[in-house]
Amino acid sequence: MSQMAQEEQQPEKATPPPTSVVTTTTTTTTTVVNNDVSESEPVETTPDPTMALSVEKVAAAKADTSGRVYRVYCDGIFDLFHIGHMLMLKQAKFSLGDPQKIHLIAGVCSDELTVKNKGKTVFDWKTRCASVENCKWVDEVAPDAPWVLTDEFIEKYKIDFVAHDALPYITAGIGDVYAHIKERGMFLETKRTEGISTSDIILQIVRDYDSYVERNLARGYTPEQLHVGKSWLAMREEHTRREKLMTALRDTRTELKEFEDAAVKFARRFAGARRRVWAAAVAAGERPPLKGNSGSFAFARTAKGVATGAAKEMAVAAGEAGVWRAFVDFMRALFHAFMLMLSYFNLAAYLPKKWVLVILTVVVFIIALILLL
């Protein structure tokens, strides 16, 4: 049998039927919390029937190899232009696979429309248009974007598809502003970027309001420019005072520990010096031995004994560099203890001038020195 006859006898391969657009498919449910999109476990769902025609037309556009350039429209407020906006525009630009197949038009709503339907913006209309215009995915900006697309606007810009996320965009008295676009099969679905939106950015600024006010005050802005009242400034000063007080208390704990160590060393060195002087005086017969086991020092009552013992004690103490160092440490620790008292009672907050505090500190230090000597 010839090869041609064998080929004729072979049954033709069955051509698989085209896949229907409207079918029950395994998809992933989408959860929206505070305008953020998150995915959960795959479940069996039926596609939105209003999206069926759009899905079919988008699939046909992807398969089109005629070289036609499709005009895709993507609108928004684009306030505080951020990465979420950029990724949405990038998705729209690559939605048909080859970005060369798409002429992307970004529509920017006016300030009046935005305030009426959504609320006050941070950037004005011109700034928002300029932000979008400088995004590399955008080929054209439509500065006269309507809130709800009309036939006249679609015809003016020759729009083939409208790109947006599939969640209903509800406006009071209108419903989903993209419902008629979905019904006409012109809707091209994009995905929202999780965790970033203009509302999230504003929320973060409002939540950390005090920190950002402090930041701008430090950069030279005036309270009038920031609309900060006297009550906020008073509260800020009180907070700053408390922070300084807590810092002083933390530092003083360290100083008190150093004072404790210095005091112990001073006591040991001074007691050792006293004992050596006393032992020398006892050996010379100028002083009696120590009485009992109490460790107390019973000085001789004679003027000669007292004078001689004091002179020797001073000579030995002067020769003991460690004793003098311990005394200096003790005085320094005493000074810091006094500063701790000032911090605790916060006298500095009530004194009009810093030099008053300095004079008061010097006076108390001198009194303490006189009492010790």
C-alpha cells in the first residue's frame, strides 16, 4: 500500500472544541480590606456574566497579529502619585502582552469632580496631571476625564478598552461607574497593589501627626505655616521637658552607681590611712591602743597628742593619692546627686534664666563643701 493511501485511510485528528468563555472555573477569591487586595484559597467560582464579553474581546485582542494599536484608557485621581498608580498603569500597558500594541491614555479627574465625589486632594489638578504625564508607561494624558465615561468622551479619544480593577467603583446615586463599560465588552481588568494607596499614605501622616510637625518645625517651618496653635506648642514643650527629665534620671542612675563605688573606695582607703596613722602613734607611745572591738578611734586628750596625730594623719593622707582621688569622686557624685534632686523637682522649668540655676548650684556646692570640711 502506498504512503498516500495510508494517509488517506488514517482518521483525521479530532479538533478540540473551542473553549467557552463563560464556564465554571477554578479561581482565587479576592479579599478587600481598606482598599487592599489579598488572595485566599482557590475555590470554584463562576465568572461575572457582565465581564464575559470583555474577557472574550480582550482575548481576541491579545491574539490579534494584524499590527493594530489598541487605545486603552485608564483613569483615576492619581493624588500623591505612588507605586500603586505606576503598577496599575504598567499592567494596562502590558495587558495585551506586547506594549507596542497599546496606546495608553491616562485620564485625570479635575479638582471639582474629585471634591464632589470623593473628597479633598493633597495635590491640585495640574500637579496630578504632571505626575501622570511623567510616568513612562503613559502615552497620552486626558486632563478632562469625566467621573462617568460618556459616549462623546469615548469617541473623542477613540477608546477601545477601559482598564481598572474589577471591584465595583460605587458612587452615590450612580452605582458602579464602570457597569456600562463592562456590559459593552470594553473592560480590561487590572489588579490593585496590596498595602499602598493614597488613603493609606494620608492615614500614616495623620497617625504620626506630631512627629511630622516636629520634623517640619526643625526644618524651619513656622507654627503659622503648619496651623499649629499655642495649645499644641505648650503640649510639645511639656513632652520635651518630660523627655529631658527621664533622660536625666536615667543618666543619674549611672552616676549614683559610680557614687556608691567611689564612696566605698573612699571609706576603705580613708579608714586604712587612719588605722596606719593610729598604729604609728600607738607604737610611738603618743596614743593609747584601740578600745574594745567596736573599731572606734579614741583620740588622746592631750593637745600635743591631738596636734601630732592630726599632722601625721594629714601627711599620710596627702601622700595617699588614692584618698584624694576618692575624695574628688565623692564630691563629683555629690554634685550629681544634687543635680538629680533638681531634675526630680524640675526647678529648671520654673527658673526664668539659666544663670539663676548656675548660681544656685554653685552656692549649694560651696555649702556642701564647707559642711564636709
